[in-house]
Amino acid sequence: MRRAFLPACALLLAACAQQPPAAPPASPPPPPASACNADAAQYAVGRPQTAPLVEEIRQRTGAHIARILRPNQVVTMEFNAERVNVVVDAENRITAVRCG
């Protein structure tokens, strides 16, 4: 009985000593889901800013977020490739459409 026990223990120990297979290398992160293209919305410059127009600008530029920038408004300066900035003047007319 003892002879049968020793090979069984050796087999169990060998199974525990095996290394798990190596994980595959990490793949690079996917590109952003949407990146802004301001050229697609330059038609809006000079038009009055409205919510439907801003949404159309957002969709046409492929941006994920639209931000309206008013005169003398304090804004953050970080660049966001998924955001379109709609710049308006004091009369609420669009003066620029930029990504960021």
C-alpha cells in the first residue's frame, strides 16, 4: 500500500508545481470613440446659437460633448479631443467652432 501511495503523492506534487500559462501581452488601448472635426460645422458661424443648432454641430463634428463659450466666461483650458466648443458673442451669434 505504501508503494502505491508514494507515486500518487509525487504526481499530486508535480501537478501543483506546474506554472500557469503566461497571460497574453496587453493590447494598446482603443482610440477615442469619437474625435472632433470642427471643419464639419463651420457653416454655423454667424448664425444665432440655439440648442438644436448646437446639437447638430455636436453630431456633425463627431464630438461627444458640446460646450458653449460666452464672452468673459471663465473656462478650463484642458484639451479634450471629444469636445466641440461653440464660441458666441454678446448677441448670441456663433463666432467660432473649435475642437478642444
